[in-house]
Amino acid sequence: MKYSDFISGIFWIAVGILLTLWSARYEFGNIIQPGPGFLPLTLGILLILLSIILLGQAMKVSPNRQTVTASSARGAWKKVVYAVLILLLTTFIFEKIGYLITIFLMIIFLMWGAALRSWKTILLVAFVSAIGVYLVFVVLLKQPLPSGILRI
């Protein structure tokens, strides 16, 4: 049994139950006209179901399962800290520099930090992601995003 998955599963089941109980205070509506309690109820039930799956996987005994060494755990923490720092920096420069440049650079640095070595892939994913979200939100949904120094 993997102890960390077991504890996580119990925790998220408790959160799902609390979310489901909290949603009962609001009107549910129906699938066509959902009320304010519909989304929390749906998310609570989904969270409970996914947590049950996690608990089931945690209880399986696998003799070939490799344990995490201390050195690989340290390397994982470095990547987590790096990603959090990139996301924090993104929040500070988002409005000044603008959406397109900020998100393009954020994706480049996050993918580079994940040790992806193909610069063609990194630049392509960053470009397509930034332009794709821009087209969806600004062009299709007519929601403004910070333009920053580009002023588009």
C-alpha cells in the first residue's frame, strides 16, 4: 500500500463530502438550467469518485514498485520551486508586459524547466498556446486580456 496516496485519497474524499453537503444549501436546478448548487454538487461527486479510484490504487500491492530515493525527491522539489517562481513572476508582469508576451515566455520557461530539450517543440507549443487562448478569449468570447506593450 502506498501510504501517501491513501492519505491523499481520504483527504480528498472528505473535501468532496464537504463540498457536496455545502452545495445542498443552494438550489440545484437541472442540467439545462443549473442553479448555484449544481456545480459544487457535481464537483463534489466527481472528487469523491476520483478519490475512491486513488484509494483503490493505493491499496494495491505491487512488488515491482520502485521507491522514491532522496536524491530524486530533491530534484522534484527543485522543479516545483522553479515552476512556482515562474508562475509568481508571471503574475507580477502580466499586466505590464501583456498577455501574449507573458504567456509565451511563461510556457517557454516552464517547458525548459521540465527538461524538454527540443527548442522547436518548446517554441511551437508556446506560440500555439498563446495565440490559441488569445483567439478563444479575445476574438470568440470578446473578453479583454491585458495588451501591455503590444497595444493590440
